[in-house]
Amino acid sequence: MSALDGETKRKLREMNAGELLEAIDLQDEILSISLTFEERVRLVVDDAYSSFMHSKVDGLIRRAGLRYPNADLRRIDLLDERGLNRQVLTQLGTCSFVTRQQNVVFQGFTGSGKSYLGCAIAKRACEQRIRAHYVRMPDLEEAWVAAQDTPGGAGKFLRKYAAFTLLVIDEWLLDKTTESMRTMLLELMERRYGETSTVFCTQYQQKDWHQRLGASVHADAIMDRIIHNTTWVDTGTYNMREQTALATA
């Protein structure tokens, strides 16, 4: 394409068409001289769209707040030693569970890679342009306590965390829950049930959840909104932190 004048470039930038402008500037005049106008436009649009989507995915990953932003399901080590099911992980990587509004639980010992797996799933979701968010349960509780001190803060908090298409809650039930926290969790799980997907990373088996949720009616109700539509993944006892430390020693 012929070089664009300054005024045309200004208009493209004003319309937030920076990717398109960049693609036009980068198109090689010599290599594309034999192409028709329509073919050159298609190539420019394809390049601009690719840049736009790459930027959008990067933004989703950044805003997801991942503990491990470089987590990658394709680079999970020692699958057999850890007892991880490759087919299950591959299926989760398609994020089809999100379209079905299902949940995932990664349960295993400290250091078994639960957080990494949760982040890897969230990153895959972002790459598929799904709005995901990662939060540690202690941080979630801290944010909930702070929200209650602000007029309308509790409602805003619930709307925020209910809105994420995929929410990863790490260190799930690490500490026993307060009554206020149980009330919040029930309302949050109710809002997310059948609408979105949640990934739980926890040391505790399902049989221990009820007690850690206060062994109350709230515990029954919270679990009822989680456990029936969930893929459970046992991450085992293999300590990946220890393995990594030994490998670098």
C-alpha cells in the first residue's frame, strides 16, 4: 500500500486502530506489489487482527493476577511420578469445563504443584479470551473484611468475584473459616453456580471440607454448590519445590 499521509495516520490512531496502522506501515511494498488491492487489504487486516488479539490476551493474563504467569500445562514435569493423569490435564487445557460451567479441584500435599496447575489453567483460559482471575483464600478474606468497612463495599465485592468467568481460589480452606467468611462464600458460590467455573487448590480432601467450613448448615450449602459438578484432580505427595531445589543445588 502507498504510504499514508500524517492526517490519515492521526485519524487511525484516534479510532484506536493502531494495530492496523502498524500493519500497513510494515507491509513490504516490493513483496506485495503483485497482489491485488483486496489481497493486500486482507493481509494487512490479518496482521492487525493477530496483533490485536495478542495484545488482548496479554492484557487478560496480566489482569488475572496469576501467581505463576509463565505456568504452562505443556511443561508439567514428572507426570508419571506424581500420578497425574495426562488425559485429564489435556482435557482441562481445552477449557471445555468452563463452557459447561463446571468446577475443578486440585487437591494434594504442600508443594505438589496445585498453585502452578491452577495458574496454568487460568492462563489457558486467558489465551482463549476467557476472563480469569487468581486469588489466594487468605487474600480473599482480607479483601472481604475491608469491603465490609466501605458503604456498598460488600455488594461490590460479591459482584466483582461473581463476574469472573473462571475464578481460581488457591489455598482453599487453609485456615478455618469465620462465620462472616462462610456467609460470603455461600453467597459467592450461589452467584457463580451454573453461571461460571471455579478452580479450587487445596491440601484438604473433600471429607475434611465440612469441618473446615464450620460443620454447619452453611457448610452443607456451600459444598452443595461445589462438589456435584466438579472434576477432582489428586496432585499427590510429590514435593515439586523440594525436587526443584535438589535439581538446582
